[in-house]
Amino acid sequence: MNKVIVTIQGANYTMVGEKSEKEMLTIANYVNSEMEKLKESAPNLGSLKVSILTSLNLADLLFECSSENEVLLGQVDELKEQLGQPNEEVEAQIVELRNLLNTREMELSNSRREIERLNSIISEQKNQIDGLSNVSEDSKSEIEDYKAQIESLQNSLKETNERAELAESLSSEWQNKSFDLQLAITELEEQLKTANNTEGIITAE
């Protein structure tokens, strides 16, 4: 418990509280400043009325802060609820999307290997054809089949790439939403701390 001597309207008071001396002096200076403002606006008021009116003004401010605190607490609770079960769903979606990405990467790798294999076969066939004076219809048909397979695999590869990009985009979007909700809670908690920063006991010396 800290104790400090403060001066309000020319009179000394002993202020006792758990706040630091600096904080208690700040509070006392604020009260004194409010009383000075009231005296300046109504110079005919006696010191007792100035004290009472200042107390009423501070009490009104306190009630306003309390109301704001209730609203902020409600918003914090609401956001915490939003970050409860929905957040678990977001995490599950992210895990699912990552698994999908891994699957697509395996498919891409397999498709690339198959394309390389077919290209190699086509290259060999072309070399054989170049060495022959006559090309049979069967060989032509076989080459066309290989070309068709390559084209099909290339289309599949393109589609797989597009799906992988979409999955990555969705994963990033869910993570951003989760981060934005956490930032909103932090901001509301900071506002709540700022609104709740006056407490002390004042006793006449």
C-alpha cells in the first residue's frame, strides 16, 4: 500500500492506495484541475458546492466508463465465442487444404514423370522412323496414341495446378480471418484496460 500527500484547492490530503505515487498524484491533479475549471465557469460558487458538483461530474464520468466497459466486455466475449468452435473449424479446414495440396503435389510429380516417359518413347519412335524408308500404319497409330496420352496428361497437369492454387488461396484466407479476429480481441482488451484506470482512497489529513 502506497501513501502520498496531495494538494487539492490549497488543502493537503493523505492519499492511500495500491497505485504508484505518480499515478495517485496524477489522479489528485486531475480532480484539482476539474475543480478549478468549475470555479472559473462559476466564480460565485462556494468551495462546498464546487466540491459537490465536481464529485457529481466525476461520478457521471465513472458511470459512463462503467457502461462503456460493459459494452467492451460484451464485444470481447462475443469475439471469444467466434474464436471458439469456428476457429477449430478453420484449423480443420486448413489441415484439410494442406493435405489436399500434398496430394496434388504427388499427382503433379507423377504426371511429370509420365510425360517424361512418353516423350522418351516418342523420341525413340521418331528415331526409328527416321531410319526407315517406309512407316507402317501401326507405327503411325501408336505415335498418335502416345501424343494423345501426353495431351491428356498435360491437361490433367494444368487442372491439378489450378486446384492446388485454389487450395493454397483458401488456406491463406482462413488464416487471415483467424488473425483478424485475434487482433480485434486484443484491441478491445486494450480499450477495456484504458477505460478502467482510476481507483484510490482519499482521506482528509
